[in-house]
Amino acid sequence: DAKTTQPTSMDCAEGRAANLPCNHSTISGNEYVYWYRQIHSQGPQYIIHGLKNNETNEMASLIITEDRKSSTLILPHATLRDTAVYYCIVRVAGGGSNYKLTFGKGTLLTVNP
Amino acid sequence: NAGVTQTPKFRVLKTGQSMTLLCAQDMNHEYMYWYRQDPGMGLRLIHYSVGEGTTAKGEVPDGYNVSRLKKQNFLLGLESAAPSQTSVYFCATTRFYEQYFGPGTRLTVT
């Protein structure tokens, strides 16, 4: 699976958009970009994933650059409950052992009142 | 629908003791995983299973054994606990693109 690079920490004001970057310059053509988050002491939670098109769901938007070497997770209106560690993960889709997720250290997002 | 549950939530062991962590899921998923998370680190895969009766090693399997006798349960065993196994253990299942995680078991080995 391709390696990812994320900033260690970021701050965001409550109500503003939080933009979390991720670099994955060695991504392969069949690898997806996944985002998970982990609120303190809880199990990780799936947020969103994409291959090359921008994606949006009820939690967030995912913007992937045209060359697919980087992406940005956008939380449009951050709340205090969005304070968490956010993990960007790149892996192939498919069954078997390919369902394994490789977690790095992620980005600690702190939303301030 | 409880999703993924883990038993126990907390445990303190002495070096050399044994214990089993239980993961149960009610989503009828084939794939199940055990991860460990150490302070300031991401999750690391210990073992996983792609179906009832199957198990496979992850990236940090040493010191652990697993069994998947029933589809809904995935057991993680520590035969002789060591202080290096002090960690938070998470179980997960997968369906298509999303992994569902349990609440975790906090284990301390003294």
C-alpha cells in the first residue's frame, strides 16, 4: 500500500471549515484514498473514500488532485465534537487480505470554541 | 443491533498470566481483525480472519494467538502476557469499503 504523509496537528475555529491535507505521491492507479477518524479513546470511524473523483457525504468532502498525489478532507462546519485524530489511508480495493488498513500517526485536529 | 462489541473493556494482568479477549459482531461480516494501539501511535494489525475457521498473521503477531470458531466471534489470546503487550486492543469487521471498529479493550500488564 502507498505511504501517506499528514501534518501532525492542526487547529480550526468552531463553525469554520477544516481542511486536512494528505500527500500520497506513490499512489498506484488501483489504490483508493480512505479517511478515518478516531475520537479520544474510541475505535476509529470511517468518514469517506474515493478513487479519483471528488466525493461528498453527510460528514465530509474529499478532494483528490488530478494527478492523485494528494488529497484534502474537508469538514465544512467544524464542531467541537470533530476534535479527533484523522487518518488518511491508501490501499487497493478488493477482498481477502487487501481489506487490511495501515494506519499512520494521522493528524490531530483540535476545534477551538 | 450492537455492531461490534469487545469483552472485557479493561484488564490488568501480571507478567506470565494468560487471557482471552472476545470480539463479537452481529453484522454477519466475513472479515474480522485485531489491532493494537500504543500511545501516540496508529493502529497495527495483529491477526485477521477472512471467514469462519480461518486466521492469518498481520504485522505484529508475535505473542498472540487467535481463533474464529464461529463467524460472529473472533478471539485474541495472550498465552504468557508481557509488559510490552500493554496496549489498547481494537477489533474490527469489514463489509465492502468500510471497517467497523469495536470500543476497545485497555490492557495493562505489570
